[in-house]
Amino acid sequence: MPLQLAAVPLNIDWQQVLLHVLNFVILFAGLWLLLYKPVRSFMQKRREHYEKMDADANAKNAAAEEKKAAYEQKLAAADAEAEDKRRAAERAAADYEAEKRAEADAFAKQVVSDARRDAAQIKAQAVSEARGEIADIVSEAVGKVVLEDSTSEAYDQFLDAASAPAEK
Amino acid sequence: MTKKQTCIFLIVIAVVVAALLAGIVLTDGLYESETTIQETMQDAVLHEGDKISLFGLPVNPGLISAFSVTAILLVFAAIVRIFVIPRFRFVPGKFQLLLEQAVGMFDGLAKGNSPHRNGFLGAYVFAAGAYIFVGTLFELVGAPVMTMAGASVILPAPLADINGAIALGCLSYLVILSGGIVSNKLRGVGRTLKEFSLPISMSFRLFGALLSGALVTELVYYYLALSFVLPVIVGVLFTLLHALIQTYVLTMLTTLFYGEVSEPYVKRPKAKKDKRQNKTSHSEATV
């Protein structure tokens, strides 16, 4: 035994070393094919899946942001247009109001002037008619006074004749 | 803790101590070994008296352990490949998470330490890590085999055999060398050969670490008085810790050196010396 120990330190056996290497190479190949590669490829596939999901979500987010910006732009344009229209409508309404007011004023003036003219005409006509009636009454009264004997009777007749048109 | 609980606790402790003492007294002399501790430890290191026949070839028990570990790992891998991997889900379960963590850890180790070239390295350190870890824990199984001399021995860890440790150490060195050659051709060879002591240090680190564990365990088991409670700590916890540490050390060293030799060569521009400045400084120095 001591001789063997001196010949091969720690009893290293190169044949067994090679057997260990062969054993490990077989183990390496087996583990690589059966476990490492499939698990790693699955993890890679999952990573790609989630990266794709992330990319899709980002793309959708970007598209949504673009749409939002476009909608906001459109909304701003619509607001501006509505404001313009509102101002135009206000202007038109103000113009229309002014026009109508002018027309109404003119009409009112016309009505007033017509009324005044009619009133003047009616007044003149009434005055002339009253004058005629008064003249008739006066002449009738004068005739009656002249024709009647007593003065008091004539006076009563005059008063009756004068109150008759007022009652009518 | 109430008084009642304290009493129960003390009674349990007293019963356990009494049972252990009774066991020590009663089993004294049952397991008298035919060999001395010196012979046992010498066998653990040199394997002179415990050769096993492998198809007629006398081999160390460590080689049988290595084959057993490989068989266990390959059968496990085949079962996982056939029954588990096809059912993998994007949201992993506990076992899938464990497998992914193991693969991801070694893959990450390879990528982190050797960013330029790591495809093969990741697979290699995964296999080496699994081999060292399971191989170290294998000694806990305590599988008995018959030696050529007719005695029964317990299969040790494969790397507690110097031949196994040399095989893995040298193979790791060859992997590092191959990485250097593929990445940097002759320069890679030079970089790897610069670390000529690496195969020896890697081999003997593995062998020494695992052998020391085996020797401590042998010592503990040899003396009967130490064979209660203590083997649980020495045998299980130390072996588990050992397995983790040795796996980490070898894979880390392999990836680190692989990354170093496979790093692309960057030619650094030589700093031009300013003659005037040199002259001035020379004259100043003379003055």
C-alpha cells in the first residue's frame, strides 16, 4: 500500500476521472435537452408575449392619445364655431330688434299722426256739425221766440230745444 | 406562558433527556466498529479498501454515486419534460416557479458575469449546479453498496471522490478555455492559460470542502455518544448548507472566469508622450 500511495498521490485514477467526465457530459446533455432548453424557451416565449402585450398597449395608448388630441382639437374648433355663430346670431338678433323697433316706432308715429289727423278731422267735422246744429237751433229758437206770445214760454222752448241734442 | 404550560414543557424536556440517556446506555457496545477511526478516515480519502465492481472494473464508491445522481436527475428531467413542461402556464404554479427560478438563476448568473457570450455557459452552470447540489445531498440518502471485499459501504457524495472533483474542475477549466478560444482566438487561450492554477484550485476546493464535510460526519458517527441529536445538525443542516455553498462557489467562479476570458479585446490607444513636457520635467528634476 505505501508503494501505491507514493506512485499515485491521493489514489487519483485517470480512468475514473474520464468516467466522471463522461457521466457529467451525459448529464449535461440530458439536462440541457430535457429541462434547461424547454424551460428557458418557455420563459422567453412568455417574455415575448408580455412584451408584445406591452407594445400593443403602448400602441393603443398612443392611438387613443392621438384620437383624444384630435377630438380635443375638433371640440375646440366646434366651440369656436359655436361662439362665432352665437355672436352672429346675437348680432342678427340685435339688428332685427333694432329694425323691428324702428318699424314699430315708425308705425306708432304713423298711427299717432293718423289718429291725430282723424281726430282733427272728426273734431273739425263735429265742430262744423255742431255749428250747423247750433245755428239751426238758434234760428229755430229765434223763430219760435218771435212767433210765441210770451217770453217765458219761448225761453222754455229754447231750453228744451237746446237739451234735446245732448240727450241724443 | 402559564404555569401549566411551563410544567408540560419541563416534563417533555425531562422525558426526552431521559430517553436519550437510556438510549446511550442501552446501545453502548452494539455498534463496535472493526476498523479504527484512522482507517475509516483513510478509506474516506483514499478508497483503498472499499472498491466496488463496475462490470468487473474496480471503482470508487463516488463513481457509483455519480452515476446514481445522473440517473436520478435524468429521470426527474424526463418526467418533468413529459408531464410538467407541456402544462406550463403564463401565471406559474409553485413547482413551475421553482423550475423557472432554478433555470433563471443560473441563466442570470451566466448573463451577469459573462455578458458577451453566455448561451452555452448558462446550460453548463445549470448542469454543474444541479449535479453538485443533488450530489452533495445524495449522501444523506445513505444508500448502501457491497464492496469487492464483501463489506457494506454507504455511497458518499460524488465530489467527495478526488476523481470526481478533478473531473468537474478540469471540465470547468476546459469550458472556460473554450469560451476564450471562441471569443478571442489565441488571445483567449493566453488569457485562460494565464490562470493555469485554476483547474487544480477548482478541483481541490470541491474535493477539500466535500471531504472535510464527510470527515466531520465520519468523526461524529464514529463515536456513539455523539450519535444522538447531533447528527441531525451535522448530517442534514451542514450537508444542505454545504450543497448550497459549493454549488454557488463553483458556478460563480466558472462564470466569472468565462466572462473574463470571453470579453472582447479592446485596443487602447497608447498615450503619446509630450517631448517638451518631458524635457521640462527632466530639467526641473536635474535642477
